[in-house]
Amino acid sequence: MNDPTHRTEGSERELLEYLLDHQRAELAATVRGLSETEARRRLVPSLTTPVALLKHAAFAERKWFQHILGGLPEAECDGPMVGEDSFLVGDGETVAEVLAEFERAGDRARAIAAGVGLDATREHPDFGAVSLRWIYLLMIQELARHAGHGDILREQTEAARRG
């Protein structure tokens, strides 16, 4: 299989960056084309909705890349840094705005990581020293898990449309 959308060769860094970007795109795809109502519909008991998954992922990008890797104080990061509220989407926020927030967080993460070696470490208050490699792997896992959640919520939403 020689599908250009699936990269299988390159340096370790190129593959990690590709896989992270791929998961970013997969998560974003779970909300594209949904109405505001569909993207906010709660189909599970938690706050997990398609748009809330994006909101939370933007927080995770800021936390790990801007705050931990980049060393920015939380007050200087591009958005809210309160983890327990990371799934909350304001009534006045649109899906397009949350998607743009998520994409900005990914763009900033790429820019910050570009100048850092895979073995470079930063201190995390709970985990101790973490390398960029570890952050990449954590974020690939985080975004893949949430993209899977988003896929299921989207499948339920589309089934309800056909209902």
C-alpha cells in the first residue's frame, strides 16, 4: 500500500510529528460538518461532546507545549489553563471558534517544539523530568483516544439524523 496520507518512513522525529499531526486532523474531522446543536449534544453522562473534546485537546496542547515545554507561565498561554474545566464550552463559543482555538494551539505547539531536541527535558510538577519525545508520545495517545471518542459520538449523531 503506497497511500501518501500514511507516512511510514522518516526520522524518529518526523514520524512522531506526522503521527501527532495525523491525530490532530482525525480529532478535528469528528466535528467538521456537525451543526452547533449536534456538536454540543451530550450522548454520554460526562461533559464529553464532540466540541468539548476539541476544547479539552486545545487545553492539553497549551499545557504540554506552551507551559511545560515552552516554559510559559500559565497566564501567558493562549487560553484557559484550568484542567477540570477543560471540557467546558461557553454558550457564546461556536464550533468554528473552538476548532480555530484547537488549530492555533497545534500551530503554536509545532513552533515551540521545532527548536527543541527529542531528548531535551523539562520539569513537570507531577511527573518530574519529561522529554519532548515523551510529550509527543503522550499527546499522540491523548489525541488518538479522544479522536476515537469523537468517532463514536459522530456515528451516534449521524445515526440519529437518519433515524
